[in-house]
Amino acid sequence: MNLGKFNENDKVLFNERKTPLTVNKASKKSLVVEGPKGGKYKIYFDNDTLLVCKPGNEDYSSYCKDLRKVGEWSRNGDKWVHSKSEALLEIVKKDNGFWTIESEKFEEELDLPMYGYSSKEYAIEDVEKFIGKKPEG
């Protein structure tokens, strides 16, 4: 793996992490990433082995498995699109006056009320919760 393909502000996941981390510093030999709560990690190569540790604690490194870039969700009106997978979630008003969430990719995974949402704000809340659980789209 080449760490040179990562850039500052990229979102990455590794090991069993479910919340993306942001790349703060990127070089061909190492990355410094920061989590949403401020935790920092250094990802680097030792010979041919990819390792992760807290910055300055190389003695306590762990294996870094499955390091990968993930995209981001962006909102445009009532649509959310994932930058990497191009997955789409859209809030649509139904004929009965209620609101629903439509998505080809996640149709089976969405838990929607039978008649729809009585308020558009409730639908927006559910979309934001859902995309929080799907950082890779």
C-alpha cells in the first residue's frame, strides 16, 4: 500500500472503526489522522508492515488493517449524495400529504413509517441518523 495516495482532509477508516477519521498530515511514509472527538493517530510503515499508534508512542503500535478512503455525504436541498459510492437518499412528499425517504441502494435497509412522516423535519432527522451509520455509502 502506498500512503502517498492519501491527502489532507481525506476521510479514512481502518481496522474495525465505524466513524471516519480526517487526515491532518499526509506524506508517503506516514499519516496523522484525527477522530471526531479529537483523538489523534499516526499511521506509518515499519519495514513492510503498516502500523498505527498515538503520535510519539511508536513502541505501543498495533497492526493497521484495511486502511481505506471513504467519501462524504453532501446535502443539496432534500437530497443527500455520497461522494464515493454515489448513493442517493431523497425526501419526497407522497400523494397522501405525508413525507417519505426514497433510495434505490438502501430501500431494504430503511425503516419507514407505513403512511410516511407527518413532518418533513422527522424525515430529515431519520436521514441524518441513517447516513451517520453509513459513512461508506
